[in-house]
Amino acid sequence: MTALAGWLRRAVPATPAERAAALWSFSYFFMLLASYYVLRPLRDRMGIAGGVKALPWLFTATFVTLLVAQPLYGALVAKLPRRRFIPIVYQFFAVNLAVFWALLALGVEPVLVARVFFVWVSVFNLFAVAVFWSFMADLFSSEQGKRLFGFIGAGGTAGGLLGPAITIALAVPLGPANLVLVAIVFLELAVFCVARLERSTGSTESTGGVKRDDRPVGGSALAALREVVRSPYLLGMAAWVALLSLGATVLYLVQAQIVASAVQGAGEQTRVFASVDLAVGLLTLATQVFATGRLLKRFGTGVAAASLPAVYLVGFATLAFAPGVVVVLVFQVVQRWANFAIANPARQVFFTVVDRESKYKTKNLIDVVVYRGSDAASGWLFDSLQAVGVKLGAIALGALPVAAGWLLLSTALGRMHERRAARLAENPLASPASARAQEQETTSCESNAAVSSTPRS
């Protein structure tokens, strides 16, 4: 036990109060991602069962569902403190899962249920994880996030390892439908961890703890869109997420087509997807525990966020000339590893320097609605290109300049984040809203300077 405590102190450089909050956050994310990764291979299999050609329609249905859900979530956040609305969100999803289990077990309208389940899991994934990281951005400062978000993210990665391992072992003997019950149990354990995490907070950052806040966030249900439009920083993060979705959707659709043609049988296809999840989890866990915090501290959030579009540049270039099953699966593993282990923790740190309303409402709009909206648009773009005869290799080649622009945006967001964090560190009593105003002023000045230095004809 002493050896474990010593290893934990080395792996998690933190005060005792920070470490307690980080451990409960680790457990919370572990349970949440274990629940999702039990469902993910089942979702991917149902995406194929519903027809590969139907995938753009399913992405569109997901986006429409999120458009309806976003203002409802905003109203909930405005009226209730986080210790109440976070459990409500997860238990609502648990009830939904119980209904799906009954439908799948009874064999009711298999194709229709498969398509609805695909949409539901896509909504659940983004909503559940966005709520988690909103909570983390509300608890921890930018400096704490750089040190702790890698370790906290490792909790999700460990859960992501357990989920596909359960699916690989039980998908055939237990049957896919009964795996839904396992996901419900993990989701309820996540709710328990939320309650324990709230109890572990209360100290102030000045005494080495994390932030407790029992107030409702307030504001209007539709405030998120206004905040994105007003802030160049938030607008840049929305663009970053849209580009992430574009790259991931194109790769996902390429993968679906190649796997559907190269791997036969529902059981084997499910095992392939679960094996990809397992490989991603092993690589990500090792990186998050031993390297993520050091990388963020050494190179900063901008370089860390830029690592993901760099992977896409290499991956799409390779896929353009060798669109085979091994290439697409390796590309999928590497990009998800870079995202979860390095780029995503950096992106979550970006949100530690915005106000509370932006952390919950605007972040949810960006991570959920913008992401799935880009999913839908990317799916239809991909389908349209194929309809006019564009081959997979040419689509991959056309994605290269997009990935290059995404890389430049990552470095710009990193500079903006560091400026905001420095201002808040110099004046801890200043609000993130004032940092936003200063950021807008700085952005305006930089734009004016750029215009004035441009030669005029």
C-alpha cells in the first residue's frame, strides 16, 4: 500500500486535496467510458446492420436530435447546481438504455432499432463526455489542468480498455443485447463517483484544493450561441472541433466501407472494432500516465493540440496511395491515440480560462452540436463525392489542406490560451469574462496592425 501511495505521488504531482479530487475524477471517467465502450462495438456493428449507405442519414438524425436536446440541457444547467443536474443527465441515459435492452432482447424491428440505437449512442457519447469535461474545467484551474488532466483522462482510457475486453469476451456467449445491462451498471457507478467528487471539493485553490460552487450557472437556455459569436477564442475552438469532426467522419466512413468489404460476418466485424478500441486504450493509457502532463508542461497546449492534425496529415497522405484494411485500421488507432492522449487533454485545458456559463453551455454546444453538425455535413459531403465517382484515395488526398489549416489553428489557440491563463495568474481575482474582453481587444489590435502593415496599391 505504501509503494502504491508513493507511485501515486510521483504519477500525480498534486496537493492532498487535489489528489483526492483527481482520484474521484479518475474513477468517474473510468465508469463513464467503460459504459460507453461496452456499447461502442455494438453501435458500430449496428451501423453496418442498418446499411453503410444509411450512415449519412444517421449522422444527420444525430445532429437534429442534438439541436433539440441542447436548449433543454441549457435550461437544466441554468436552473440547477451541478451536483443535481449532472446525475439527472446520466440517469436519464440509464433509463433509455433499459428501454433499448428490452427492445433488443425481444427482437422488435431489428433494423429500425439498430439505426435508432446508433443515433442514441452517438448522442450519449458526446453528451456524457462533454458534461464530464465541463465539470473538470469548472473544478480545476489551467495550471492544475496541465498537471492533472492527463491522469484524469487515463481513468477514461482504463475504462475504455475494460469495455471492449468485456465485449470481446461476452459478445458471442452472452449476446449483444445483454451487454446493455452491463453498460447501465457502469453508468450508475459513474453517478456515485459524481456524488463523492462533490463531497471531496470545498477547499480553495489558494490552499491547494479545487473549486466548489453550489450555485446554478444561471443565464438563458440559448446563451451558448451568443457567447461563441462574441468570443474569437470560443469561435476558434468551435472551428477546431468542426475540423476534428470532419477528419474523424471521413476516416470513419472510409473504415466502414473497407471493413464491410474485407471482413465477413457480424461477430468478426464486432471483434475487429473491439480490437481497435483495445489497441487505442493500451497506447493511450501508457501515454497519459507517464507522459501527457510532462508534454503539456514542456510544449504547451498549442503544440499538444497540433499533434492531432499532424497525424491526420500523415495518415491521409498514406491512405491516398494505399487504401487498404491494414492502413485504415492503423490510421484509426494512431489518430485516436493522439487525440485521447495528447490533443484532447490540451483542448480541455483551453476551457479552464472561460467563465462558468461558457464551461457548461458553450462547451456543450461546441463539443456536442458543432461536432455532430460537422459529422452530418461531412457525411453528406463524403456521400456526394462518392456519388459522382470520386475514389477513396482522392478523398483522402483532398483532406490534406484541411488538416494543414487545422494545424495552424491549433497553434493560434494555444497562444490565446496562454495569454488568458497568464492574465488570470497575475490577477487571481479577475474573472474569465474580463480575460475574454482583453482577448477580444488584443485580437482587434492585432487585426488592425495587420491591416495597417499591408501595402496599399
